Amino acid sequence: MRKKLNRLDFEFKADKAKDFPADFVHYGVVGSGDMEIIIEKKPLDGAIRVTVLTPVSGFDEVWRRVLYRFVKETHIGNASIEINDCNATPVVGSLRLRQALAEIS
Amino acid sequence: MDKLIGKGRAAIGMVVDPESFREGVIGDLIITDKDFGPGAVIGTAALGNETCTIIAIDAMKTNRKFRVVYAGIIGLEEAYKMALAVYHSIEADKDNGPGEKRPLVLIVDTPGNAPGKLEEIFGMNKATGAYQLALAEARKAGHPIIALVIGRAISGAFLCHGLQADRILALGPKFGTLVHVMPLTSIARITRLDLEWLQELAKENPVFAAGPDFFYRLGGIEELIDRIEDMRGRVIAHIAEVRSIKARGGYEELGPSGRGALGAKRGGRRMRSEVMETMNKEFAAVADRYLI
Amino acid sequence: MSGKWNMLQSQSFLECNGRQRAFGLLDEGTLTELAGPRDRLSSPHLPVLGEAIQFDDGIVTGVGLIGKKPVFIASQEGRFVGGAVGEVSGAKIVNVVRLAREAFDRMVSARADLPEEKRPAVVISFDTGGVRLHEANAGLLAHSELMDQFQDCKGKVPIVSLIGGRVGCFGGMGFVAAAADVVIMSQNGRLGLTGPEVIEEEMGKDEFDASDRALVYRTTGGKHRYIMGDCNLLVADSIKAFRTALIEVLALPYGRMDGFRRIGSLEKVRYQLKLVDLCVKLAPKDSRDVWKYAGNENPTAVTDMSLETFLSTVRRLQVE
């Protein structure tokens, strides 16, 4: 088959966004069915910008839902999120996002 | 046109001074057992009147003791035999100054390291590694090492028989020479990527394509040779060049790291230098914390 | 942070990822990553083929301390493209070894009587199938550079191979690991050149069934390598066990390294040739035949033995 590494870009703004409390966080391994995340502080007027690189296509809406829910529930703001995905399910994706946040402590 | 695949012994004759090759003798090493690593041909010859060590592959031989060793495959015996050739070359010239170390000429035509059960039990990884370490030691002691690809130069076998040389020369693709890790068909199968697509991409991207010309672009081969008659002259010329570069201490410009820089220059391996520079800068910033 | 490092010590080395291993092997809080994920030096070739990338290209490289000793570490991530080596990850390992040797040169020129405890060292945790096919040629060339750097370290900087991951250490990295001074493995680790599937392809399933896990481990696993003398220390599957062995080995003066090596000199090659002669004479059908020859009366029991029993009772192969 011919594959393509797709780039998806999103931007969200949570209600009562709280500034991302660290400079930089990295979490995860790009194993099969998994993903890694970088969250980096960035002045975006309270917003969150996300870039996902994924070899899977057609799941933009699924990503949007997962990411939106994450931003909404954590109120995270003023940060960029970069994800290298290798076919992670939404469940794994949500988990990794939370684990990345938990790295800051 | 004449191809030299499978003709390692004939190739020796085309490179060295006429009638000068003495097989099985290097310094005080004498190997008479014809069944010991028969595919590896080692010995001493004269090259432009100076003594040189020859290490070649005779792809016509079969090792009867090891089932998977035939058609130029480098097995346990072959790899250690070639390592012996190198160590005895070093030993023979150990009292000579660095400018007077005999050259080693590697004549390369091998499809791989031996993929067998016995080999895994007894450690083919050690054998192929041993030959590489010996070559690296000889190279750094001053011996000019030139590899000449006359046929197949594949994967781990090329890593041990070829890629540690100061300079690598290859007959051009029209001679059927093959330089690769594995054929695109196998890469396609294992990575499950479309073969036709890989073939298309390979035209422009030297990174996984097979062929001496791609390796040339990656800085994996210093020179492509167009005519068989030119082999001898080019080997002799490169030996002289390598000697003078070593005489002024330019070891970094030769061998694997020299080819690394060549890759950057020729555009085939660009990230390599960026990665190394980044690491060097980052280390410099914290070195005082560690090197006290 | 402190809790995290302590917790890592008791974790399974097999289950930990490459970064956890690097972090836990070195003294707490001393690791500085070089070309880490923050630099985002990922593979330029994988995206062309539509493959996922990783910010550190599948290997953690950096410098840390064990006591006063600067330790230059490379720890492969076996879960990313099977730990296979590409242009970037290859350049990272090559350069971390070079940095170690340059550090030694620098320290020695500042101070000729450099104490052993401060001599820099190289530690590589292998978890790889070898060359990354997607970047085949670049990966191949990196291996040759690495062997060249290893030779440059001779007489200067000890190199220790650690093998305890799921992928094991195969392909070109199989000879790189063997070219180190010391090899430390766990029973889970495997060290070889050609992977089991390729052996099966070449020899047929009757001769070698790649799906026979026990066979695969008898042929290339830690216990077998220990009996053969290819592995110097066999340790339990925990970060702490690997770290303890590493500390023990790095505490030795450099002159002791030759006793651990299996290749790298004429003398060693001559010894290996005796093993090859034995192979021809013995014509073993299975590693167990070699284990028996080495003096292990009940080779079948060897596989199931606990590590403690194994280490205290096993006979290792010696050839005169």
C-alpha cells in the first residue's frame, strides 16, 4: 500500500483557560497503537493549538472530539500540543494526554 | 561485456602485479588447508612493486562444513580467516613507520553473512565484528585499506568486508554490481509498502535504493569505476592518496567518518551533521558539570 | 523526581521504555539528554513513506554520572519501528560515543594522571532489529561509523552493552554489541546476527522453527550467551540489577576490560576459531548439545532454572 503521514491542525479555547503550568513536557512512545506528546507553553491568548502527525486518514473528527474534550475538561490554555501518532485509539489518545499533563508535578 | 560477479580470483589477477599473488601467506601466517573458509581468499601480492595484502571472495566455492555458506556468503570460518589476514598484516609491519605499512586491498563480491542455526549458536555476530575491528585497527595504524566492489556488496557482509576501508571503489552498475541492504522487493514485503511506489521514490531518494550510484550519492562509495582496465590504476592511485592524507594526520577524512562527511557534501545524508552539531553544542553547554 | 527514580529501580527492565532505562541506570537526576525530544530531530525519511515519526527518532542519548564518572549513554526504544536504526538515530549513537572519547582526550590533556573513577564510559542499551529498512543505506553506514568509533575508544573509554529488551539485539547491532568491552544481559535479552524468521527461511521450518520461542531463546538468549562466554554478566530483569552490574563493572580499572572482551585482537580471534573447530567437530543439532559438552549434564533443566541456581551451578564453555 501507499501510505501518507497526515498532518492535522486544530485550535481550541477552553472556558476559564488556565495557563499551562510548565515550559515543556514530553510523554510517550510512538509504538504501534500508541503516541507521544509534547506540550509547550505558548502565548496564544488563552488558546491551545494542536498539531497531530498520523499515518491514519479520515479520523479528523475523532481527533477533534478527543482533543476538544481534553482541553475543555482540563481548562488548559496558552500552549501548543504536538502529537506523533501511530494508530492510537481515542481511548489511548485521551489517556496519553492526561498522562502527559500528570508529568508536571 | 565482461562482468566480474563471481570472479574474485580473476579480479585479483587484474589488480596486482602479474604472477605476484601468493595465496595463504601473510607475514608469518601460513594457511594450507583448502577447506578452511574456502570462499575467503587471502594472501600477499605485489602492487606496483610494493607488498600488499589481498582479501577477496571466491563466490565459486562452497564450505562443506557449513550448509548455508556458499556463493560468496561470509561464514564463521571466512570472517575469522579474513580477520587473521588483517592481524598478520599488522604484525608483519609492526616495526615499520606509519608511512610504510602495507596496503590491504579488499575485493568485494558477497551476498551476505551466513544465516544459519550453527552460526547463531556460535555467534556469527562475533565473527563479522572481529573482522571489522581488525580492519579498523589496521587502518588507524597507517595501513591504507582500499575496497573494490566487483560484484555484490550486501548488508552485513559489506559492513565487514568493505565498509571499514579508507576508500571504497566500485565498478559501475553496468557491471551488474549490487550495493544494498536488501533488494527493494524484500524491503517492500517486510515493510508492507507498495513495491512500485518504492521503486518510484528510489529514483530520487538514495536512502533505501539499491545500487552503487545511490551509495555514491550517500557518500558510501568514493568512486565509481567505468572500465575494468582502470581498476588497478585507481586502486594504486587511491593507496597513494590515502598514504599522503594519513601522513598529515587526516584520518577523519577517510574511512567511515570521512564518508559520513562526504554524504553531507553530496546531499544524501544531511540530517546526520545537523544532529551531531546539535549534540556537540548541547554537550558543550553542560560539559563543565560532568568533566570535572 | 526522587520518588520516580527510586520507583524505577524495581521496575522490569523489559517493560521500561528507553528513556526510563537511561534515566534509571544513571545516578538520580544526573542525565542530560542530547538531541532529546525537545530538539525534534526526527526522521526526514519516514514521513516520505507515510510512516509515523518520533521526536527523538527512537533513541535516548545523553550524558550522566555514575559516582564521579561521566557516562555517555544511548538507550534504544524497541517499540518505535522495532528499535531499528536510521539516519538520525544512527548519528546520535555514533556521536555519543565520539563525545565520550573526546571527553577522555580533553580530561587527560588537562590532567595526565586522571583517576580511574573519573574515566568517561560509554553505555549502550540495545533493543533493536538492526538497520531501519525505510532508511536502509543510511542505517547501514551508521553501523560502520559506530565500529570505527568503538575502535577509537580502545585504550581510552570502556564500552558496555546492555541487552534486556523485547526486541533483543540483532542485525548489524548484533556485532556492535559484541564489539563492546563488556556485555550484560538478562534472560529476556537475546543477542545474535540474523533474526529467527530469516534463519527459518534459509534452513526450513524443520531445521529451525522461528515460532518455537524456547528454541529461539536457547539459540540467542541470555543464558545461552552466558554459557558461550559471549555475555559477561547475566542479571535479573530490573533496572536496579542492570545498574548494579554496571556500577560493578565501571568500578574496575580499564586494564581489566580485556578479560571481558570476546573479539578485538589476534588472540581473541584464535580462541573463537577454536570454538568454530568445536562446532564442526560437535555438529550440534541444538544449543543443548553444546551446553552438555560444556559440562551441564542436564541441559533441559538449564532453561527452567532460576537465575540464582543457574549462576551458581552452570558450567560455561571453555576450550583449550
